[in-house]
Amino acid sequence: MDKQTFEHLLGALSAWLRDDHHHFDTKAKIDWEAMFALAQSTKTFLITAEGLAKNSSDIPSPYDQQVAAEKAKCFHLNMTNVASAVRICTILRTHGIDVACIKGVPRGFEIYDRWDVRRTGDIDLLVHPKDYREAAEVITKNGYYTPVPVDSVWWHTYLGESPYLPSSTTGPIVDLHWKLDQPGTPAMPDISGVLRRTQSRTFGKFVIPTLSQADALMLTATSIGKAIRAQETWLVEAHEIALSVRKGGELSRENLNQYAHRQGVGRLWQFVLRQVDRLFPPDVGTQEPWDDELACSVLGLPAPNQHSMFRTQLLWLWSDGTALRPLRFAQEFLRVRAAEYRHDVEEAEKARSAAG
């Protein structure tokens, strides 16, 4: 990992956050190939390109041509994704199933007000736990199939979701969820409350039920937690939080801190917000010293000298509560272990079945 390339990438992304442009040195010698390769690997290629445009930085050829082609492709795929999401949500609601489109393309438009800068392949839908099986049946009767066995405890119980692939088209995969938390990472537990707070958002001629702004940010924090545990990149989610918090209003830091505490994800939110502030400082001139551990984490790389118990340490850091905190930590620790055991059992059964 090249420190200068990473800092140039952060500088380009920071152009979305303020208008002073002092954060990015346009005269600096930029390794364009390395920076755009890093942007691709962190899923921020088009966001980075648009940040450079906001900073009045000229992108040299052939990268400017690549940006134009990627934008056109992103727009087309996102429109296909939204149309599919509208269709499936409409079908589910006609069956009396409350549903919300979480994350994905609609969320990207809410953040960037553009259809051509953040691409998401899947459609993530959230339903009440009681409606999960019925929703799965409705989806499979409308052009989709699932590779996940109906009796998979790992998928349906521990992950609380299952994927559905289009049977005869090349459209997006649908991920159906009945909960937001997975072993090891806190999330809002009250799905009824989350669905009750959904809003019908209009995107041109499309109307899609999405999460409230505050709930969407709590879910993004959970996504970052999952990525950190799995050692996957989370730069695009960090940029989403940084940009949202800068807008203020009902999404002010104080309001969000209080909201996260009420939703049972207070410590996770504070941890995530701290990491986001280190990447994208709220005030000019407050950039902290280079941190190898943070840089590796946000890029999805193993940190130097990372100890073997880092996931357990994160679990403790993210456990809410005071007197009940040790109990919650112990319960979640045991749930992680049980989930890992169940995953291994089902993978072994799959391997034996494939072997005949």
C-alpha cells in the first residue's frame, strides 16, 4: 500500500465534503494509474472521479474516457436495478407484506443525488420476521429462485437472509432480510420499528419504500462493522457517513449519537464515527498522523501485528450497556461461536453431497 496514493484518494473523496478545496493539492505529482486502481478496489472509482471534477482537477487520458464509459454503464445498471426494486416491492405490498429497500441504488441516490456515481449490484429488501417465508415464496413465484436450502440454519437463522437469482433474465440478485444484525456486529433489533419509520421516496417516476435517514446511517455503521470483522474494504460506507453528517439538521452528531444509543448501537456508532472522522476530518487542518492500522482496515487488508483476538476485542468495544454489558458481550460471543459451528457443519454437508 502506497501512503501517498491513499492520501491522494482521500483528498479526491474529500472534495465532496467542503468547498474550500484546500484539502487536495492539484500541483502534486499523482500516480493516476495507482490511484484509480485503488479507487476501483475500494468501489469508489466514480465517486473519486467526480470529486476530482469538483476540485477542478483534469483527469488525463485514457482515464477520462474510462470514467465516461463507467458512468454510462453505472447509470444503465442502476436504472435496471431501480426498476426491478419497484416491481418486487410493489408485488410484495400487494400481498400485504411491508417491505423496505435498504442500502443499494436508492440509498446511493439519496447520498449523492446522482445515478451515475455509485453502483450496487444487488437489491436488499427488509421484511417483518413473520413475513419472511411468505415473502420468499412470493419472490420465487415471480421469476426468481434461491440456491439456499430451505432448511439452512446458517442462512435463515444466523444471517437472517437469503439470496434470490433471476430465473430467465440477467437482472439484479435480490437479498431478502428479516433482520439487520448478524453474529458479531450489533444492529437495530426492532424490525417492526424500522419498517414503521420507512418513507416512500420518489426518484423520478419511481416510488420506493426506503429507511429513514437516521436508520439508514445506523445500518451503514453496521455494514462497516461487518466489513471490519471480515477484513473487507469499507471506504465507500465511510464516505457516505462523512457526507451525511456534514449536512447537519436532524442528522447532526448530537441527534445521531442519541438516536444510536436508543437503538442499541451507541458504542458501534461512536466507534465508526471516530474512524470516519480520522479519514475525513470535520475541520480543515485537523488531519491526524498516518495510521497504518486504520489505513489497512479501511482498505480491507490485514493490519500489521494484528493480534488473533481482534474480533473478540471489537465485540467488547461494540457491546452496549453498563451493568448488562458483560452479559450482552457473553451472549453475543456464544452466538458467534454457534454460528461458526453451524456454518462449518453445513459446508461439510455440502461437500459430502457434492462428492456423491
